[in-house]
Amino acid sequence: WPVHAPYVYWINKLKKERDATILAHNYQTPEIYHCVSDIAGDSLQLAMEATRVKEQVIIQCGVHFMAETSKLLNPDKTVLIPDMRAGCSLAESITGEDVRLLREANPGVPIVTYVNTSADVKAESDICCTSSNAVAVVESFGVDTVLLIPDEYLAQNVAKETDVKILTWKGHCEVHERFTAEELLAYREADPEIQIIAHPECPTEVTAIADFTGSTKGMIDYAVGQKPGAKVLLVTECSMASNIQEQAPGVEFIKPCNLCPHMKRITLPRILDSLLEMKEEVLVDPTMAAKARQAVERMVNLKN
Ligand code: 13P
Ligand code: SF4
């Protein structure tokens, strides 16, 4: 940690001078999560918090779609991302044109888009969802069939919890798709007491083995609620276990380590550069932004 200290000092100092706030996703490294972020959370928490930001500048420590969501909700603020290349395999899996074609092929079927998508895709959707609220969003239409795109595994996991028929797309998270049932069963065989908690971007054969499946916030709440001495296997990006160890001092975290290369592009030196040079600014075409904002706001308002 001493190696981080100068960066932490200058980032926190410049943050005030620039009237900036740092929003960090739960997958950011511990030095970002604990030492410089003002708000840390899952995608839904970050979207909700983005609506309440008082500062003029938002530094999004997460991936590009998260920064875009903050910009949609704060068109008059400056939204910066420390590395413009921080993408997401789910966001890359689908375009706005794909959504238009899906709508043509499925007339009258509501389109729910996971927030892990570009503004272009959100603009073509009826409403957004995150892994925290996907079941509630799908059921909010009161219809038999809904398109939930682009994460095939999230859609399959949601389908297990609702009577609504879910149509989907073939997008996958490159981090969560790598977990296998075999590896989890081997952990359980080695220690039958182990609590396995998984993110719903994992394949259904993985979530079928898990004791709990939920968003990163849901996973944190479940893990922190375990008794001292509990062993918890977090089936997700592995920075999260390091971030929450302090909140659950008696819990032993077992981390089959899959890192998100996009989240890991965000580093303290890059955050400092962002603040020094006010880069890299996330902009969205205003016409597209107006449509995309509606889809995000419908989701945020549903939660309230
Ligand atoms: P959460 O909304 O659960 O934080 O998930 C975001 C994400 O990108 C998971 O891979
Ligand atoms: Fe995208 Fe997966 Fe990385 Fe989350 S973990 S940002 S879904 S690639």
C-alpha cells in the first residue's frame, strides 16, 4: 500500500479542486475501492447514485457502459473515464441495429436491455435492467413474453425465477462464462460446508450449484451475513473478495481467480491523469442520449 500513497494523496486533493466525485464498481482494485472512491457499488447502485451527484465532474472507475449511463443521467456534467478502452464483452455483443431487427421479428414483445450495453442499444430498448432488478423489470410489463438481451445466461437465470417466457441473445460475459460446474463441485467435494455464491452472468449449470445467486451487491450482503469461520467461494471477478474482506473479518474467502481485463484497465495513475488533464470525456449524441435516458430512467424509477 505505501506505493499507492502518493497517488491516493494527489487524487483526493485534486478531486476537491476539480469539484469531482469518484464512482467505483465493486470490481475495482482495493486501493481504488477503499482509498479514493466516494461511492462504490453494483451497476444499479452506481446508476442510482449518478442521479444524486452534486459535483460537476464524475470520474467513473468502471467500464465504458457505466460511464455512459452516468452521462445519460447527467447530461450537463462532465463524465470522465480513466481509460476509454475499458469495454465489456456483453456490451460488444450487440448493436442498436440488432435490436431494431429483433423488434421487427418480435412485434409487440417488450425489450429489456441489460445495462451492460452501449447507449445505442439502450436507445432502441423499452427499459433497462441490472442483475439486481432483472426479475422485477421483466415482470413489470404484465405480459407473457419479454426479450431480455444481450446476456444469454442472465436471461436463463431470470427465466428460472419467473413465469414470463424470456427470449434472449447470445451475448456472454467473458469473465463469468469461464466458471464451470466441475470446478465448483471439486471445491464442494473438498469442503462440503463451503458456501458457493455466484453472479447471474454465470452459466445455469454453475448457478444451479450455488447456494445464492445475485448481483455483486447481493453477493456482498450474503457473504457479509455469514457467521465467523464460514468459508465462502465467490464465483465472480476476484477483486471483490479482497474489497469486502474488512467487512467480513471472520469469513474465509475462496477465490477461483478470474479477472475482468476491462475493469483492470482503471488504475491509480490513470485516475490521477484523468483529474490532471480532465480526460477522457464520455460523450453521447444528444438525440440518442434522450432515447437511451428514457430506458435507464424507467428502470431507476421502477426501483423507487
Ligand atoms: P453488477 O451489476 O452485479 O455489479 O454486475 C456488473 C458486471 O459487470 C458484472 O460482471
Ligand atoms: Fe463486462 Fe464481464 Fe467485465 Fe462485467 S465482468 S464488465 S460483464 S466483461
